[in-house]
Amino acid sequence: MQIHAEQIEEHNKKALPDHRDALASMASRLEAQKTDPERIIRQLSRFQIAIPSWALGAGGTRFGRFPMGGEPGSLEQKIEDVGLLHALNRSSGAISLHIPWDIPKDTAAIKYLADEYNLAFDAVNSNTFQDQPGQEYSYKYGSLSHTDPAVRKQAVDHNVEVIRYGEALGSKALTVWLADGSNFPGQQNFRKALDRTRQSLESIYAEMPSDWKMLIEYKPYEPNFYSTVIPDWGTSLLLAGKVGDRATTLVDLGHHLPNTNIEQIVATLMMEGKLGGFHFNDSKYGDDDLTTGSIDPFQLFLIFTELLEEDHAPEEVFSRISWMIDASHNVKDPLEDLLQSVEGIKTALAQALLIDREALNEARAVNDVTMAQQVLQDAFRTDVRPLLRESRIRSGAAADPLRLYRKLEVRKKLISERGEDSVATGL
Ligand SMILES: [Mn+2]
């Protein structure tokens, strides 16, 4: 299925009268505060968030899975799904592939198809957290950290294979997330496991093209419940520092223990030039599977506040860092959930762009705690939806992507094309 420009135009035409009023009143308020709405609208249009190929089907838990119907059954259909999202919001212009779930059989044809939907290939992701059919050695007791050099070599070779697929598709980064760890005290020698992981990462790094970066993801627990080899940002940063200049830390919002100050982690990593990428999601208790911005939008706003703190050139920050959603949707239509997540992310970005930095810096310099907080609250409590809508309309996206998705009955059409039983590979 395709969404055509005329369908978007027709939808936008109906939204325009109300939208123009809302935007005009917001623009005059912003101008009175000496904020240029045009600058923010431009930045919003530029910001793109990659969609992971594994988030396009209904996710499951270890208790069960409830398929959505019309899920993409092939890599081609996954690209089609991301193409639909991008047509609706013009903010999802890249797809992040997971090998071996998405091995491109004909890379030239896949690249051509992605081009047709105006999609680029974001970071490629390796998988050494499960065994594949026909695989010689098991990852039951680890992969890059395994005690047996033959298992480590198999895991390194897999990562190199992922890099080669990524090269053929025009990707520029490899994301490594390790499930390696231990379930019981005494099971693993922490120091040796970490050192073996460093050595394996160095072997992979040596095979990366010179314009690639490595994103080292961390996670405190699960699937292992006693220790994880890369449990936190400090360990990731330590490894990235040893492995090389283009090895960086990836922050997955859900991969923190409750109440961790993620914005402070972001600030430190930015200061060190080691923040390579983001996985967006939200969580209430643990892990990472809820719609971005659905639980703690203020935290997301504070993260963007830190991301844009360093300088006044957001474009530079946009291009330096890889932005991706990483979530799995158990009960919602994944495409609807992804539209909401992108909206949640861009809302936080718009609010952070509204911060009066001069006033904030002044308040901080004289320790005016009340006013420093007030400056942030003024930005966070602003309804930025007219700015988001305007940036979408100017980019040829739908004024209201979710409502148009429903009106066009996209899921119903995907079910009729692909069938009720079509199930996506992934989590
Ligand atoms: Mn992740």
C-alpha cells in the first residue's frame, strides 16, 4: 500500500483553518518573548528518527503474543511499513535493520526499494543473544565475553558479517547489544569477562570502515538476572574509550534502573564526545517497551535540554548522533504506536528548543534556583503542537498523522493485502 500526496493534501486542507489560527496566536506569543518560531519549525523539519525493523509487528512477552494481522512478513514489507510512516510524518526517514532477522537477499534491490520511499539505512544491529538454526556454537553462556575463544570468534565473525551487509546498504554504524552476563554469584569472573568483551569489540572495530561508528549499548539486567557484562553507561564509556575514537555509547532510555538521572548521563557523555546514539522508549517499572513520552515526558524534555545545551547549532547535534526508537508493542497497532512515539520525541525537542538559554544561564550564575526551574517549566508547559503541525505541513506530511492513518484504514488494508496471519520476525 502507498499513501499518496493528494490524500495528504486533502487531509491538510481540512485542518488548515484551525491550524492557521493556532499557529498565528502561538507565533505572536513567541515573538513577544523574542523567540523566532521559524527557527524552531525549521529544526523540527530536519530532525529524523529511525524506525527499527523489529518494531513493526506485535511484540510478545514470555507469556504470550497477540499478533496484529497484516504484519510485514518480509524485509520488503518492513520497508513498506516504514515508508508509510514516513509518508505520514516525514520524520521517519530511516530504517534500522537487525541481522539475521532481516538479511537482504538482494542488497541492490532493497536499496532501490528504500530509495523509492525516501528511506536511508540507519545503524545495523547484530544478534548474539539467541542461537540461530545451524549455528555451530551456542550463546547460552555468552558471546563476545564467552570463556571459549571459538564462541567469541563466531560472535565476532557475525558482527563483521553485519557490517558487510550494512556497507552494501549505505549504513554508517553498528550497534552492539550484549545479553552476556551471569545468573548466579560465582558463575562468572567479572574482570575476565569484561576484558574478553573488550578484545572482541576491538576485533570488530578493526573491521569497520573508517567512516563508521560503533554504538555500544548497555542494560542493567535481563536476560541475565545477577550480572550483565555491560550493565551501565560507565562500563560502555570505559569500553568505548579503550576500543577507539569511533566507538561510542548508546543510551537506551529503558535500560536504566528506576529513577536514574538519564539527563545527567547524557550531559557527561556529550561533554566527552562519546554519545553515539539513542534508543527511545518509555517505561514505568523496568525495560523499555512503552511509547516514548507516554510515562515521563518531563524526563524526555530534560534529556533534550542537555542534548542542546552545548551550542546553538542543533543541526550539528542532529547529525552527530544516531536517533532511533527501540520498543516492542504488545497490544497496540505498532504503526500507530510508532507515530505516537515520533510525536512524543519531537514534542520534547520543540520544548527544549524553546528554552530561554540566556535567562537560564543568568539564573544559574547567581544561584537563583527558583528562576532556573521556572525557565525550564515555561518551556515544558508550552503547547508546541501548532509548531509540530506546521513543520509537518511544510514537509508534505499529514497535519495529524495518526488521524489520517485511521481515516485511510491502513491496518485494514495491510490485513487484506498480507493476511490476518502474517507475522513479523522480531521480538
Ligand atoms: Mn535498545
